[in-house]
Amino acid sequence: GVDRTNALPFSMENMFGGKLDKQRALEQEALLAARKALPGHSIARFGKLKPSPRASSSSASASASASSPSVELAPGDALSGEMSTADAAAVLVEALRRPESVNATFSAAPRSSSSPLPAAAAGAGLDDEWLKLVGPEIYRRPLEAVTPHEAASWMREFARQLLRPGQGLPTPVTVADLPDGVLLRFVTTGYGYDSYEKEEARGAEDKWAEGGERARGNPDGALRLLAESEPSARLRVARAEMAPGTLVKETSEELLLRRLAKGIDELEAAARRSR
């Protein structure tokens, strides 16, 4: 809860003595020291730890915990909940050998009933959980009524709508197609549109349909919108090109995800009606 001190129940926990603020300050000191002295680091956040049953102390149990889909990972400080010391230790050991954990901050907790693992993804174990740290991932949902190919085609058109006057995000973007989706690259200056009238005179609709080089400026982080078939049909959004010092575009991301979720809901609803 160190990043959620303004939300219940963490605000109450932090109210007297600033317990979480102190933990956050210690974490920042450790992070600064690691960046100066080490080639890489990982920050793992757990909720309350509870003693493990005696049988869980064996190496076999720890190995099982490390690959168990009953453990959930998330970037940042998104998860909380009681976790056994054996499961926490297994996650830490796994983090030491996972390239996905390098320079990542993540939280771990037992998988809740509100976020069940799709049956098709169960065989991937924690491989699919560690994938969330790449970018990191900021959105994931299953595809139920459309295929990944259909979703990828729709997302490319969805992305190009962001290039139209009045339809963009607070931070302007360029668009590039990917084999399984689309890349939205944030730029530091405005769109290439001088005005709608000027664009109309230049054939703006044709240029808009082409996508690609529709904004001028320096790249400043990106989002990958992906439609995947493995380990199960799903849609994911992950940050990309996050060089040191790149700021997260929180407002643009939130607006994009709201539009994306609504659009996919409508796409799948239309697919169900057509059957």
C-alpha cells in the first residue's frame, strides 16, 4: 500500500505514525543506492506474511509455488493480501533468474477468486504472470466473441481514429502497425494538423487513413496494443520505449483504456448478435 496511502484501508494504516510513508522512503533510498552500485535491481512488494505449513518448507514445495498459477503478480503496488512465507520466498528466488524482473517493481499475492486464471492459460504457470512486468503491462482482458486477428484489425482502425482532429489524446501520438496489433508512440509536440481546413485542402482524410507519420516531435514513450492467441485469446496493453526519465502519460493512458474497453465491449456485443 505504499503507493496507495490516499485510499482505504491504507490511508487508515498510514494515519498514525506514517508507517507506509516511512516504508516508501526506505524503498526509495534502497532504489537510489541500487541504481548507483548495481547493474540491475528488483523491488518486490508483499502484503502481510504468514508462517508456512511445515510441508511448505521443502525445496519441492517452494519449486511448486514458484510455478503455481495460484500466485498472482502485478506491476507496481496493485496487489495486497496475506501470503505464506514459502510462496513469498519462491517468488523472490524466481525473480533472481527472471529477465522480466530486472529493474522492475512488482507486487505479489495469492490469486483472488475475482481474477480467475483462464483454463487455457493455466499451463503457462507464472511465465504469464512475469510477462506483466515487461513494459510494464497496464491492461489485460480475455477475448470471448472475436478472434485475436479480428481484434488486431479493429485496434489498428481504433488507433487511427486518434489521429483525427478532436479525437486525439492529451498527449499526441503516431501510429505504427504491429503483426499482432498496433504501436502508439507518444510525441512531445502537437499533431501535424495545422487546422482542419488546411488538412481538408491537403486531402487530410487520405493522409489520416495512412496513419504512421501523423505527428511531429520527439518520441516520448509508447504503448503496444496487442491481440494474442497464446496462452489464451486476449487483448493486452503494455508500455514500451520507456527510456530513463520518460514520464508516464497517466491522463492519456486512462482515456485510451476507457475508449479501448468500451470499443471492445461493443465489438464483441456486435459479434454475438451476428451469430
